[in-house]
Amino acid sequence: MIYTSVFSQEKQLTHIMAPWEKELMLNDFRSFSETDPPEGEVRNIAEWEPMEAVIVAYTGQFGVPLSLIAEMSQDCRITTIVANSSEQNTVNNIYTNNGVNTANCDYVYQNPDTYWTRDYSPWFIAVDDAEVAIVNFPYNRPRPHDDDVPILMANALNVDLYGMNVTHTGGNYMCDGYGAAASTDLVWEENTNLTHNQINELMQDYLGIDNYHVTLDPLDDYIKHIDCWGKFLDVDKVLITQVPESDYRYNDYEFVANYFATHDCSWGYPYEVVRVQAADYYEGDINPYTNSLILNNKVFVPQTGSSLDDDAIAVYQEAMPGYEIFGVYSYSWINSDALHCRTHGVADRQMLFIKHIPLHGSLSFQDNFTINAKVVSYGGSPLSAGYPVLHYKQNEEDWQEVVMTNTTEDEYTADIPGLYMDTTVSYYIEAHNENGKIEKLPRMGEIDPFVFSYISASTAEFTSHFKLEIYPNPATDFITIEADTEIAEIKIFNLAGQEVLSQPINSKNYNLKIDNLSPGVYSISGTNVKNEAFVKKLVIK
């Protein structure tokens, strides 16, 4: 995967624009190849979705530690931007000597101006949930070698390229894969030729962004990149930096945290806002903990040697259960330029994508809770037989599996039965395809599932209850049922909602044999002769 450019680097550049660069930007020194937007439904791919590679650049040095490149190369490809074949050989030797899996290495020939690949690399979309494509944009630096990288990557990957004429930068952008994205107001400052509505329309047309959050920059630094203080960890979860109350920026940080906490995520309920303490009373500076990289099932968090480093790792571990969290130390990390700035994932062109709006919160009782999902294999490989599967458990019992039914094209459905007891449900969806791809939603499956709860039908529908006792409970071979009113009948249900025993009683006292039932948790329910209902939990040993 090699593509050639003839540009050469002439000036040493930094993350800050030099005066002569500012002059170039003011004079609109370059042209941009704008295209029509994609035809069909567009979806901007999120950072935590499957990635086949990560882009880094070599400018005579690497922007990230070689130990990080070695770790990333164990799980995906490393695409390195180099000047030419001679530099490729140099880098390959460096990689070999530092434990990088060179069998997983590709090179793009383009003498890079800088190693800030997050800022200038392509943004990945899916068109009609079938094909991965690239969106290019005018990079907010006058650096033509860097600015052409999306074009070179589109050729290298053999994917469609679209040109969106909105001056932007990757460090000031994050999306959730469901039509929401966020940036600071830098995007407004750098596109004064466009109204805010026009920017929103372009973001929708080219990236499928229906909900574009544009906020102030609480860091109060020259760069104004959102990844310096905030990060989407999932569709419904956002990480925001926290500073001491003595910090003059404290109110601004609390403002953006409250902003997300009071806005709904794309799944229809308010964001969970996770805070990471990034400055203390003694160190003063902001540690760049949000400037991390999510790469498949791993999260790489910049570490500076601060006393807050361990706490930051703990925050990620709690917020992202099931992910491997790696601390990556470098003396070069600063609050406006760290690990996320210098890496960029390449969306897996063969990914499995599961789209589902989860059930959430406390719900009214239903006989069945229907789970609908769209499952698409982007590479075109058919789903494996018996997939997708809905995994669920009710309360703390064993996980159940149900093969989802294909309704129309890529749409699938399955039911979780309602039980006659107050219940908490955990669930996730799993898909496999014949190309060996496996995907779950949520990504960590049973380690971090979707959760909702409901109140049993009997509790919800009946307010008059008679006195009733069931013992022993837990039981083995039989139970005794005693009530102050004659019981008409009882029924016992397992946690899958299946009726496993039904018995007419017509008595206040009754001994019921249960020796044919397997050990586990059941619900026992029924009515008395006054049509008053009861529901109890029954444990069989």
C-alpha cells in the first residue's frame, strides 16, 4: 500500500502556526477540490469502531514512543507516512530493532510536514452502511504535504474520496457513529465565510451529522482542540477534564460538563459525563489525559509522570470495563499536544456494524421486550449461520441466547420475555460473519451490557394483596403455600418467561411438589377466589 508524492519538507514546523504560515492562510494560498456529497445514507465512523490500521508519520523522528507503535502493531496494521523508499528502509530497520511487527506495516510516500496525523488524516464514513469512504477537508494549516494525506490514503485504500469545503482539523472533532459530533467554536472562527447553519448542513451532507455540538474551549489555549479536554468514550459516555476550583478555568470546565450532562446522546437519554482530574493545586498544568487513543479493544492514555497518572488510568478502567488500558509515558506530551494528536485510526473496510437503540432505564411491564437491530457486513461477507444472537439475563441468573430473526434485508429482531417479578435485564447483541469478523454491541458484551429494568405485571396491575407465605424458600422437593384467603390457582415461570408448572388449588393451604424442576430462580404467581393477585420469588436448590 504505497503512494508517491514529490513534495519535500523545507521548514521546521510546530503545532503552532509560524507567522509566515498565518500570512499564507490569510491569503488563501491554496485551492481545494470540493466534490458533491455522497449519495445515499452517510454515517461518520466513530473512534471505538473496528480499525484495520493506525496512521503515524516519520519526520526524522516519531511523534509517539516506539514502544507504543510496537504494541499497536500486534493488533492492527501500522501505516507510516515517509518521504521515499530510502526512508521506508530506515523506518523498517528502526521498527525491526524495536519490536514492531513489520509484517503488519505499510508505507505511504509523502514527505510529511509534521507528525500530527490526527489533525490532517482522512475522516472515515460509511455510505449506505455498505462501503467505507473518505472525507477530505481543508486542513487548518498551510502544509500541503500534510493536507494531501487524505487524497493519498483514498488511493492507497482504493476507496471513494469526497471533498467537504469546511476548514477543520481532526483534533477538534469527535463523533459517535450515530449522527452526533462535537467541536469547539474554532470551527466557526475558521469558516467565517459560512454561517453556522451552512456548516451544520455541510456536516450533515458529507458526514451524516444531525446533531453537531459546538462548545466553548475551557482550556483557554491557542489550539482550541476538543481532544485537549474532552472525549467520547461511547455513544452515551463523554470524558471531560476536571480542574480545582482555584483554577480560573474551573467554571468553563463545569459549563461544558453540565452541557453534555443535560443533553441527550444519540440513544435518547442524557450523556453520562465522566470526569478525569487533570490538574492539582501544586502542579498547575493540565495533564493531557483526554488526548488518548481508542484502538479496537485497547485504550492508550498519555502519562507525564504526574501524581495524577494512576488516578487517570483508574478513571478509564471504571468508565470502559473490558478494555485494556495502557499508560504511555513520554516527556514530550503537553496539555495541547499528546498521543491522540499524533495517531489516527483507519476504519476497517471489512467491519461488521451493529446499529441498535437500546432499551434504557425503568420501563413499564410488557409480555415481551422487543430488541431490533440492523446488522451489516461492510466487506460483503455473509453473516455466519445462527447469527446475530441476542444474549440476555434477567436479574442475576444465567445468560440466555436467542437467534435473532431476519425481518427485512439487514434488520433483525428478538424478544426478551417479561417475568412476573420486578426485574433488571442485561443484554447485548453478537454477530459473526464468514470472513471471521466478530462484533458485539456494546463492544465488550457481557462485561458491559445494556441494562434496563421493569416492574412485574402483578405489582403494576393489582393494589389489593392478601396475606400469603411460601416455605421453605429456598426449597428442594416441595413447598407449602399458606394464605388467609382461598387460593384459586398458582403458576410457576422460569427466568426465560416460560410457564413450567400450573396447578389449581382451591384451598388456603397446599403442599406442592416441585421435585421435577431444575435448580434455579423462578417466579410463582397466582390469584385467590377474589381475583386478587400475588407474585413471589422462588429459589429451588
